[in-house]
Amino acid sequence: APHSDPPDRPQSEWAAFVCSLTQPAQADAILMAAECALKPYGLRRAVILSGHDEGVFAWLSTNYLVEVIPQDSDHTEDTFGALDLGGASTQVAFPVGSDVSSQDITELQLYGRKYRVFAVSYLCYGVNEIRRRFLAHIIAQQEYRDTIVSPCHNSGYTFNLTAKEIFESYCTITPQTESWLQQHPDAVFTFVGNGSANECHSAVADLMNPATCKKSYSTCLEPPKVPVPTGQKYMVNMRLVPVVSSSQCRCCFSQAFSAFYYTLKALNATGMPLDTFLNNSNLMCSATWEEAQTLVTPARFVANYCFQSMFVRDLLLDKYGFSDATWSGINFIKKAKGYDLGWSLGFMINATNAIPAAQPSAPTVGFHLFVLLLCLFVGLLMLAAAFLVLARKQSRAKLHPPM
């Protein structure tokens, strides 16, 4: 589990580990070691969570925390979509109507109501792995030179990485890179920033192009088979009402969290129009290294935000289909009700049946009728007690008549 994970995650008898970047044999070994380590704490089993389930659980926890899945709601399609961006993968999940058919749809029974949730996960498109793939991409373009110029790092910024750090990953290993690495096991690349918003945007668009990706990799990102709902909703009498409606899904408001939130927050673009995000992203990429360190906080992550912002831009606008007209339909958020949004709470809810599948049945006797019946019962009880006392007195009188 990542060291950055908060130590106070909820516990149950299950422990989930996302071993998405390991081979089956390695994953089994990790699970066995995890089970042995967790056994003293009463945790019985470690499991690998699929990317699809991760998306579904993120949707569940999000809508639970923002209280859109209450017991008294009859509108199962008035739930939020969930956009999650992690380190190794990214997920998108949203509700769909009964007319939509896909193997990526999961049906959930919550409070006696059925929810159909479409969820898809893109492995290697989390911020860490897509950044690694970007570096591998520009290395190949520049023919494996010792010094690599990066348009997505600020001018004046340089850093070094070993070839193993870049290519020994499921997301970057190819027959070509594996062969090259065997011949150059100790190679070190020096990356030199040449910050350019236009060049970085073009490089990221090329990296995200499925046709380019498929030339080298098996895990590529194509738009979801079910279009992501990108309209907006607003509150009317405490009901979410669609402004723009899709024929396939009437939920058109998305909660975007994890690295989506951190990226927009760093660029001071949460809750702002799309133009603000684009302008701040361009400014971030075009700034020198000294200037960039004054633009975002915390400064220790500043080197990542040019590329990261361009990646988020391509993912949301080009792949998911958001636009200037629908950008305000995305709510970039970190917490709800004091909890970080993500898949973990949804997993725990599902594992412990914290939300009942059936809504609790209403009492068969009304309150006023119950009070009336209770009074009658007490009255009859008192009357019976009086008769009993009277009967005992009469019985004693017969047994002991007065002299």
C-alpha cells in the first residue's frame, strides 16, 4: 500500500490491495505476504481489487458521502458520476438507464432500489504511470540520447533518472525497451526542461492518441463505449434537475477527486471556468523554473504540474468529452463529510453491507393506534387485576364465614 495512504482507514475482516501493475505470480506472492502480516490484526484475507470494481466503489462512496443515496429517494438516476485519478490508473463511473447494455455495467441494490452503474478503469493512465510513459515516449523520439529535452518541464529545471526507473514498469516495457535495457543496464538519462505550453500540449495529445499508443503498448485509452454524461444539473426543490440530458444517461454532474482535485487546486482553478484552467496551465508550462516555484503550492510538486495539467486537460476534454459549456458540471472535490473521496469507503460499505439492500419496512401499526391499543391493554390489565383481588376476597369470605 502507498506510504501516503492515511493510517486511519476503516478496518474490516477484509483488506484490499490494488496489485494492478504486477504479474499473477508476483501478485500471489504479495497477497500471501500481506495475509501473513495482517493476520495478527484480525484481518483474514487480502484480495486484488479490479479496476472496474474500484470505479464502482468510488461511485458508491461518493454518492453515499454527498448524501445522494438516501433512504427516501425514488430517483435512482439522480446520482453523481465519479471521476477518480490515481497513481497507476484512472476510473470513470456513472449511472445509466435500463436501455443501456454493456459488460461494464454493475447492478447494485441499495435501500430497495436498483442502481445500474457503468464503470471503466484505464490502467497506466494514473498520473505516475502516464508520466513515466511520457518520459519513455520522448526518449524514444530522441533516439535514447543521454540528454533528453522535455517540453513539459520548466526551462531551467533538470533531473536525472536511470533507465531501469523508466523502463522496468508494466506500463513502459516493450520488446524494444526490454532489449535496449539489457544492453544498457546502467544507463542514466538527464532531462532538461524546455517549457512550452504548445509543445507540451502537442506531445501529450500524441501520447494519448490510441493509434500512437497501440504501436507500442497493449493498454491504451480510448473514449468509454458508453459516452460520459457531460451536462449540468442544478438544485430545484432539493431535486437534481438536468440542464443538458443524454439519451443514455440522465446523470450529468460529476465529482472529480484524487489527482484531479490536486491538479486543479495547485493551479488555483477549482470552481473556476475552463478558460481559467487552460490559461493557468499554459502559464505554468511557459514559466521558468524560478517563476514556476512561486505559482503553486506545495512547491515540492511543482515539476509535475505542467505535464499533469496537460494530461488532465486532454483526458477530460478530448477523451471524456467535456467542453466549455459543460465544464462547470464537474465539481473538483477532496472530501465530503470529513472523508477523502475514493474507492475505499465504497469497498467497506459493500463488504460489510452497511447499506441494506432492502429499505427497512414501515411499522404495520400507526403511532396513534399503537398508543390507543396500549391504553386499552393497560386498562384491561388493571380491570383483570381488580377482578382477581375481588375474587380472592370472596373466596376467603366463604372459607372463613363470620362467627
